[in-house]
Amino acid sequence: MTPKSDKRPSQKKPKERVYKGLGAAHGIAVGKAFVRFGDRIEVQTYNVAKTKVTAEVKRLDGAVKVARRQIRSLQERARGMPGSAGEELVYLFDAYLAMLDDSRLVRGARESIEKNRINAEAAVEREFTTLAKRFEAMEDAYIAARLDDIREVAKRLIGILVRAPGKAPPKPPKGGIVVAEQLSPADMAQIDPENVAAVAAALGGNEGHTAIMARALGLPAVLGAADLLDGINQGDTVIVDGYAGRIVVNPTPETVKKYEKRQAEKRRSARALERLRNQPAVSRDGTEIQLMANVELPVEMEAVQVSGAQGVGLLRSEFMFMNRDDIPSEEEQTAILEQIVGPMKSLPVTIRTLDIGGEKPAPALLSNIDEAAASALGLRGIRLSLANPDTLRTQFRAILRVSAKRNVRILLPMVTTPGEVKRAKALLAEEADNLKKEGRKLPDPLPPVGVMIEVPGAALAADSLARASDFFAIGSNDLTMYTLAVDRANEHVAHLFNTLHPAVLRLIQFTTQAALRARIPISICGEIAGDPRYTALLVGLGLNDLSMTAGNIPLVKKRIRDMDALAASQRALQIMEQSDAGRIAMMIDDFNALA
Ligand code: PEP
Ligand code: MG
């Protein structure tokens, strides 16, 4: 919990160090490190007014409750583990729970809030430091192990307290580079791209939502850079190279100069691409492709406008539920959606219902269920929404209200059966009736309801899903993850995540053909859609509607304008006969080189 920089006196001429990770979001940034030492959260101490002391004690008690719930859930998981390791963990968690019940740590922190009139997290930290000093003086291995247990509990409590709603997290300095052990999508949602220059983390994969958010915010990002936190101090100069997946700590002046030169070159080519903004995305032989934007946060709307997007192909609505302990009201959701839908005027906006679960947390929705229940194979996406019909109803009401004035489509995530679509549509129809009875104007017909095809089973059953839904959107990120059994957010298997794997491509092709047969629109909104290297392949497979991070639209548009769509479909046919992802990549590169 002590910032590392306290322990590490800064040397006069620090040596340049390079860390290799995954280039999760393109771009280059040079700035000062703002390190969030995951284990060593920097706790700020502040005084609490006499009248607020009781509330502060309550805040501590609330954190104790949350910590108990988290540990119980971890304990449940440990119980399911085979062998003695699980058993030992169960005992360990029992010890943690006992510490949260009544221990010197919690009692002492409570007393400290009352006596010293300080904030709860500072009180926990002070109490822990006092205990640690006493324990360390005993020089006994058993006691040292107990100290580790207390540290774990204190860390958890502090983590909960500093992340409590209504409390702003410490802000990085202007132009700072956020460095952390791990950054969650919720952490990313709190980053102000105007203030932060880049992000870097020791954990995380290229295709997880943290990476997607970084790309959406236009922030260079390197994730999965192991040991990063061991060699970096608060305030160190850092270069984040999101192209090469490299982090340079304490670069020499020559290295800085080299990177600044590259930065300037990249800016120049971005400006050249901006000129394409009002040009159509039409191939040389006249095939028109729709280029839409994926949106994660309202701050992106300006970038969407300048990108020349023909609509929003995917609005990930999760951001509304992140970093808060309650569920946003219908009014609040309507107001936020209006901010996004309004600027698009008559252009289509595809609003996806909540896709919470897996790596995307939302405390309010997950508070009454076991953490494991909302895993990537658990209650994620439409499953969680159907298990919480009131939340889905509220979301539908807000979407319907904005659809009265705008061109809105509704998209359901993680669908696997037509039954899920039917149940969701029934709730939507009921809420539409209720809104009409309340005198609200709604469009007639109601907005189309489509499904994400992101589970292999859904792709293989695309014909039956096409009968139940109005359009498809292929989520190639999850489709790749679930087809290849590769966690998209896990840096250890990032090299195995490959959308060009023939199994994934066959599912994309199968789904596209099912949509064409059923005459329903189909788009693709996974990360592959925003990579110009793969545009010809997707167009060749018959996908004429691509949705991507707004910043990539000019790049993809350029590729389309340089391309012959007929030749692309011939090349796609040859590619679909291949069984090796490496060979497929080569055939794509060869085709791209012809243009
Ligand atoms: C996908 O899975 O490809 C997708 C677009 O959805 P998300 O990345 O939000 O899971
Ligand atoms: Mg998905």
C-alpha cells in the first residue's frame, strides 16, 4: 500500500528500459508515468468534519460488508476446486472473514476515524501500518504469514473504499500516462482522453474490452507487459508505442527524438486520410460499402461526426452501468441515449442492450449473484438481461423513447436461441404498449430487433435465428474467443486469438449466407471490421456493412476505394478453401499488395 516510489530513491541518470507487451491501441505517446500500483493503492488522507464522522464509519462498515460478500464468493469458488488446494483456500478465506468480523484492523480503523477524524481508507492504512510495525519486530515466520493475511484484507478494504461511488479516483496529471497492473473496462470509462496521453498495463489481452475502449478513446495502449510495475516509478518519463507494443521507461534523449519524429509522421498521414471524410466508400468496380461507427462512450460522438460514419453500427450500452452501485433510471438512460442518438440526426443508430458479464463488470447488476455465475460462459449479455427483466424493461423503455424521434435499431448480445429473441421481443412489445398508454409517441413499426452472432452455436443455427430476428451483427471478437476457446482478455493466450482461423471464417461465411438467404441485413462489428488489412476478405465474403472504432473509418474507406470488389470475392473463395490461418494471412497480404 506504500507507493513504490517511496522505497526507490530516484537515481540521477536512470537507465533506459524497454518492456515488450501487446500493441492494443495504435499511437505513440511520450509523457510522465502516473502509476497505479495495483497492490499499493495510493491512499489520500483527508479530514472529516465532526458531523460526518458517523457517516464515515458507516462507509467503512459498508466496505466491510462488500469485502465479506466478495470473500464468500471466492470461498464458494474454492470449494468447487479439486484437491487440497481448494480446501486450504477455504480455510484461508475463513480467516479473512474472521478478520472482517471483529479484528484489531477493523476496530482500530473505526476508532481512528472517530478519534483522528480522518477518512476510512486512510484509517485502514494507518491501522495496518501500526500492526505491521509490531508484527515485523517479532521476526517470526508464522507471524509474518499472518501479516500477509492482514495485508490482503486491508488491501481489499482500501480497494473497495477508494473505488466507492461518488468518490473521484485520483487524477493523472495532464498528458500523463496511466500505468497499472491491470485496467478494467470500468477504469477505462473513467479516463479522460483529453487529459491522459496513453495507457500501459502488465496484464490484459489485445481483444478485451479494455483494449477496445483504448482504441475507442484514441489512446495509445500497450497491455500484457509483464513485470512493468517492477521497473517503473511515479513520474518517470515513459514512451508508449502502441504500434509495436513497446514501453520505454526513462528513454534517452535520442530515443525520445526518434519517437517524436514518428509521431509527427503518423499525424501527417492521419491528416491526409481526413480528406476522405466526405468521399463515398465505393470500390473501384462500384460496390458501395456502409461504414458505421462502434461507440463505447458519449465522448466519442465528436470523433464519430468527423469520421464520416454513416451511422452507429454498435452502441455498447454497458458504460451507463459501470462505476456505480445502482441502476440508472429510465430518465437518466433516456437522457444519455439522446446525447448519442441526437447528433446522428436521421442516420441509423444500433443500440445494443446490456452486455454485462464476462470481463465487463456492473456491481449493481451483479451484486446479488455469485461472481462466477456471470462468467464468460455464464449469465452474460441477454442471459443476464432476461434474468433481470425489470432492468431490461427499463432499458427498452429508454430506447423506445429515443426511437420516437430517431432512426434506432435494437441489438441483443450473446444470443444462442430463438427463444431468447422471442422473450426479449415480448418484453419490448409490452413496454411499447405501456408507453403508448402513458401517452408517449412511438414509431410504427417499432425499431427492428437484431441479434449479435458471437457464439459458434448461434452462427451454426443462423437460419433459425434469422427467422426470429430482423438483422444480424457478427461479433467476431467473441465469435473468435468462443470458437477457439481463447480468452480475449488474457495476455497468455493472445497469440492464439486469431479471427483468420478457418473455423471462425467458416462461421462468418455461414452466417452471412444465412442472412442473405433470409433477406435480412447483416453487418460485422468486431475488431476485424476496423482493420484495413482484412477489408477485402470481409467484402469478398459478402459483408457490405462494417462497423468499427470511428478513428479507423478513413483507413478502411481508403482500402475500399483502392479495391476491386469482384476480385476480392474471388480471392475470398480461394481463402475459404484453406485450412491454415498462416496461409490465409499470406493470401490476404498478397491480395492487398496488388492494390
Ligand atoms: C464482439 O464480440 O465482436 C463484439 C462486437 O462485442 P463486444 O466486443 O462488445 O463483446
Ligand atoms: Mg461480443
